[in-house]
Amino acid sequence: MATIFSGQTPAVTNANNASPIHVGTYFTPAVDGSVTKARWYPPTTSQSSVKAALFRTIDSAKIGADVTFAGSVAGPGWVEVAFASPVAVVAGTQYAVVVRTPQFYTATTGASSPWPITNGDLSTPTNAGRFNDSDDADVQFPTDSFNNGCYFVDVEFTTEEVPAEGSAALGLELALAGIGARDSGGVAAMGLELAVASSGSISAEGVAAAGLGLTVAAAGARPASGSLDVILNLAVSGSGLRTSSGVSALGLGLTVSATGSNGDVGCPVPAFPFAPSSLSGYSWSARAVKSFPGGDC
């Protein structure tokens, strides 16, 4: 991680603008990387609703959307806020990190200003401190300068590779829902055990790729009626898939087993309610199983 400032502190710790003002720092990275946070050395007067944003100076485009510092902020000392996701920046391109403060800010001006600064992979131009005297509620791009001012707005910069939002390390995505069964998006319910072979994967449609081993086992309970709840073992072969209607395609083996039952002693278990054409040659028949004492057929 790198920052623009490395120990410098403001000479004026409680400058008063009497209205909102947007203060910032122009800087350039020497290498490609990402800006993860905005940093600011706030005034001694506590203020809330302080915002930050990141701009590209060549076209004044906002590339890091407004984020708000938590609670009320006050100096002395640096405070920081993370952007919603790391903002990619390019070597040799100039950017501006900007803070919108409701009224008060910190500054150093004249010959005492630290410009220009070079700190590791980050550098600033001469007269890098800029401001925008606007009462706009959103952070605005700063273009004005005064007396070589420095307003102590900074970034946290990294050259480490940051995964894109929503991506999973090593190509594996596993999401566990708090309750309930597996939904249409393939999210596994809590209590399920999922094992994936290194060469296999599951597509969004639920198709099992070759080399995939998938075992789903939930610790369900038996209702009083003796019917099967969610004690389930499901095995999917390499070429099989399960359709939305529950029909087993060729290559799918489905086994349901439980310590409970589907009926009383001697009562027939209904045949499966479907006989898919894709399983021609197979037959399903009723059979009797042991059930709980005291039941009725």
C-alpha cells in the first residue's frame, strides 16, 4: 500500500469557508494499480456528511463514485473511507482525489506547502492542491488554486491484483443460503455438503461437467405423518442433468433413502408419478416398507 503524504501535517488546522467546499490533490501513479481508499486530515472542528470521490483530470470524469466518511470526523490525524470497489488507475495518467467538507478544512499555503511530493509510486505536480467553492451536495471536480495551497487529501494505492467484483478465487464459487432449499440460481442451503472434483464444474443451468462429483446431504427431519422430509442423497453422473420439472435425464441416478417411511406396515408405496420417456426400458412398481407403529393405510 502507498499514500501521497508521508508525515506532513497542516499548518492551519481549522480553516473556515462558511459554506461547503471541495478540496483535493492532483497525483499521478508511476505504475498501474488501484485506489482502494480516500484519506483526509480533517480540521479540529467535528463535521459529519463528509464525502470523497476520485476523478481523472484529463476529462474531469468521476471514476470513483461518492463515498461518505463514517460518523463525525475531526482531527488531528488521518481518517479514511473505502471506495465501493477498488478503482483501477493507469501509470502516467493524472487523477484527483477530492473531499467535500460542509465548512471546515485544513491547509498549508505559500512557501510552506510540500509540493511537489514523490512518495514511492505516487507523485504530485507543483501546486497540486485544488478546490471548488461550490455548495453542490455531490463531490465536484476541483480546478481552482490559491497561493500554492495544500489541503491534505490523500489516497491508499495498491499494485496488488484485486479480483473483479463478484469473482471467486481459483475459479470456485460457493454460496450458502441461511435457510431453505437450493434455489433456481444453484445456491446451496445451509447444512448441505458439496464436494467438487478438481476437473469438474457446475454451469448456471445445473449441468454437471465431466469429472464432477456432487453429493448433497441435508440433515432433515421426518414429519409426524411419516413422509420423507429432506434427507436426500443425490448423485449426478458426468453427462447427466436435472431439469426444472425434476425429470431425470439419461445418465442421472437418483436415490432417496431415509430411516423413516412413506406408509404403514403393509401399505403400498405409490409408484413414481412420472415415467420419463428418456428412461424407456425401466419400470417402477409399488412396494411395501416398514413404518412407524400406529399408522393407518
